[in-house]
Amino acid sequence: MPIRRTPGTLLLASITASILFVGIYAATRRGMATPAGVPAAPAANRREAAIVFTSRTEPASLQPEAPESEPYREPVRVPWAAREGRLRVLEDGRMRELTWDRPLADGSTIIDVMSPSVSLDGTRVLFAGRTDRNDRWRIFQVRPDGSGLERLTGGPDDPGCVAVPPLRFRADGSRIPDDERRRRDFDDVDPADLGPNGFAFASSRMPDLGRDHSRRATQIWAWAPDAAAPTPLTGNRNNDRWPVLLPSNQVLFSLWSRNREAVRADLEGVEPVSMGGEHLTRPADNWMGAMVMTNGAQLAYAVKSREPVWRPRPLFNGRIAFMTAPSPGSPTRLAQADHGYIRTAPSSLAAGEDLPYEGGARLDLGPECDEEGRRLNASCPTPAPGHRVLFAASPVGASPSETGIYEVADDWTSGTAAPRRLFDDPAFVDAEPAAVYPRRLASETRKMTPPSDIHEKPRSFPLVNGEIYEGPMGYVENLAINLPIRNPIPWHDRSGAAKVDPRVNPLISPPPNVASVAAYAAGRDRFDDPVKLRVPGKWEKVAVMPMADNKALRGWIPSDPLRPMVLVGQDAEGKVARWSGKPSAGRPSRSYFAYAGDHYSGVRQDGYHYCNGCHTGHTFVVVDPTERADDSKDRGSPAR
């Protein structure tokens, strides 16, 4: 059992080791760097794979959503910031500092870190960092041996925000110029390597404070190696966080499903609930596991449970692990679920109803107690070779500084051994572990042909309000609107026996009555008015696309990153399509609406976008999320 250093006691293997470690630890607290290869004391166990992690003075990185924005005067509160944060590595029973007191090319040093991940080839660690107390988050990389520390975003050639952000005034009351604010007022966090396609990360470069709150929105972005700027892969008006590349080449991430719109009681459309009136559905407010193709062409769900899905990660057992809270206010737990698990879809279910069953997919909670029988607050699960799960945890009721790095086997079905603590520095919150090993992809990234090369793009088309639109456009296609979900949500049990076949008995009943699809634009907030600090975005029905052959959707719609879209299926009368599923096998009937309101969609200029049906829940795509290790050493390429 590993020995934890406590403030009053150090249990060491020898007096000599004790003196050595305590002396070096005191030096690091005075601002000196820890020499490479210093023993990590008995708190670290010798492992096959090195482990990178963060040690921070506060548990800010465990907070999923961005904090409420403060008045627009510097210095602003930096989201997820700690007074001090260090990137560290455990290897061969030793702990090394990777960032503390190590100068960057410009002579600055990193004072806070967050959300590390390891490159596909296992040779680089990508992370978010800050170099000053009032600095915003930027993406950096370093090698596991501490060399090669460099900045990836926020440099002099980074264009920054795509529109004017909300930061307006200096401490003396003078207004900060728009261009300066574009280049400064955004946060880049949660990086993930995309191999030859660059890297992905979550960012607030799309200025927006959402609807009915003042939290900076973040989306998932990708920066290709030779691109001058990153491009958004998602279009959320709330928070998308923690992307990771699946072996099947989709990006898995946490999506804060918080659309504030609902179906009107008269079925005449969808509108923000803040407008008042009666509605047949409830606005969404939950975190789900979602995934998006690396080119942004398709967004789909991965895990939609009643419980929040934070920090989803693929496991070596083929399932998806995540951090959750089984009930509001309860200790955080680890969980893992089959890809395709779905139990909720509030935007397209009648208010008060829930999905009747989960299609044979399963969700399991992780161990609740440590080796000593103490209940744990557990977070930040991540895979490690040998069918292990690394995570951070602290005993329930303990101070945040008692958060340490743990490991447990990835089989939680029965008789799971208690997790073991690997490392705990009593002065810091030790969290966000990531195992250092090369990963293997199961497939290559597909490249989409621009839709304008296949489908004729109109010069203009009329909008619902009567205006003629001649701006940027994106192509949308759906070939299965009135058909059962074609892709199989897991329906086999562990023995391989068939349980549910969605081709015969669909998990979610398909709509029988969709005649057209309406596109609604959810305008983002604006911050370019000379008087108003915040101009709320406009909700507007912009286009209606008729069905082709009574089963397919094909068409061009406006493309504007500042106006993400929501699609709504309409019946022959132009009202929101509504239908009832058939009761079967003890499952009750449910009332459904053809409204994809669990997310906002970014429509890329001249981009191709595909969705699957108007089914309640979300588009489902068959993928193999099984994590894979790769012993080759030459798979990687520079992030940029």
C-alpha cells in the first residue's frame, strides 16, 4: 500500500530518503525547480507507464462549466484558475516537475496548468497553461522528460476571437481597443492530439454568454498543422469540454446540453421559454457524452444518461468512462457505459416523460470506497494499459488538498478490487492523470468532398422572413428521416445473445409524419455596440426545407458561426411534428417531437453536414471506442 505524506508525519523507507525529499520539497515551495529524477517518496508506486498529472492549489479544474462572468473591467476572473499549478510526471517510482520554473522562449514561466493529455505517439504532453496571474489560458506542449516546452496557441500570429469579446474597460475606466480584446480575451483549454490533423481543444474564441446566464461559451476547435487559425467543430452556446480522439477517429467530448428553447403548446414552432407562454417540452440542462467527426461533418451522441457525463474517455474494455454525480449534491463518482447508452432527451420528449428503456446498453458506477473503506469523491478517469483506470480522488469530507492519484481495474461488474492510491502531495490537489503510452487508431480520417463539387449551390434563396439570402451557405443531408434508426444501438448482452434489434423493434420510434424541416438560428450575443455592454442574440426561424421523396432532406442553409442552427421537423400543416411510440414488451408509449434541441449545430461555410433521422435523442453512429496501445515509436507528428 502506498504511504501518504501528511502535514505532521512522513513515513519513509529510510531516514536518508526522508531528508532528501523533504529538503527538495521545501526548495520547490520557495520557487526552485525540482531536479529531474527526484524520488517521489513512498507516495508514488513504480508503474509500467509514466503518468502525467496536475498539482494545483485549488480544485478549480474539477468544475465543468465556466463561472458566471463578472463586470467588464480588468482584471477579470480567469475561469478554472488556481493560485499555483504544476505539471508533473510519475515514472519508475520518481516524480519530476515538467513546467515549474522552466523558462519559455520569451523568458516567461508557467504558473498554472490544467487538463493535460498525451500525444498519439506518446512523446508529447499537451496542456493548458498560464504565465501570469491575470493571463488567460493557452495551449502548450512539453516532452515527458521536461524538454521541448513551447506555446501552441496565443502567439503573435494567433488571430484570437472571431468576433469582439465582452471585455471592455481597463482598471482606470478606459476602453480596451477591439483588436486587442480579440487577441487577448479568450481561453484555450483541454487539448487533445489529432495526429497529422493537428490538435483539438475547447475554447471561448466564439464570444457568447449563452441565454439566461452569463457564462462564457466554449466549443471544440481544431487547429490543422499548416492552418493560420483554428476552426470550430461544434457550435454550442454553453460549454463543450474535454475532447479526446477515439481510435475510430471521432472526437469524443462533454457537451453541456442547455438549450433554453421548447416546443410551443400550439405546435406552431419552437421558442425560448423566457418568452413566457405554455410549452409541451422542457428545455435541456444536462451534460452528455457526444462526438464529432474530425472534419465537423457529423455530430452524434455517445452517452446520454440522466446523470451528467463529464470527462468521457475510451477504455481498453471497449466502454466509455466518465466522471458523474449520481444525484445533485452527492459525491462525484466514476462511471462507465456502453457506447450508445441513452436514457434522456428532454427537448424531444413530452414534458415529464422519459425514454422507456436503454436498448440493452448498460451503465455501471465505479468503486465507492478506497482500500481503507473510506467513501471517495472520484473524478478525472482515464485509461491506462493493462485494463486499468487512473483517476483522482479524495475521501468524502476531506480537504481538497487530500486529492491524490489512484488506479483501479476497468472491470466494475462484480468483485472489483478497491482502488489503490499512487501519489498524493498534501500541499496540492493532485488530479487529471494521463498515462504516457503510444495509441493506435483503428481507421484513417475520411476527407469529405466539398458539397459544392457534387450539389449545385444556389446563388441565393428566400428566408422565412421574406428576405433574399446571398451569404455563406452549408449543405445539410439526412437520408433516413422517417425510418427506424439504421445504426444498431448495442442490443447484445455479454454472452452475445440478442436482446433488442432496433431494425425490428426500434429503441426510439421514428416519426411517421415529417414533411419538411425548419432551421432556426440561435444568434450569439454581441459586444460591439457603443452603448450596450451585451446585445442578446436573436432567435429566428430562417429556412424551411421540404422533404425529397417523402424520406430525405437535402439542401443549403445559411452558414454563420455567430448564428448556430437548430433543426425542427414539421408536419404537412407546418407545425412541429408530434407522434406516439407503440407500447411493446412492457415498455409504455411515449409522446415524441421532431426537435433536435439537445444541442446547437455549427454550419460550416461550404461544409457538408449529415444527421440521422428526426429521432428522439440524437444522431447515433456506430463506432468502436475500444482504446488501443501501439508499441511503434514513429506514429506522431508535431502538433502544429
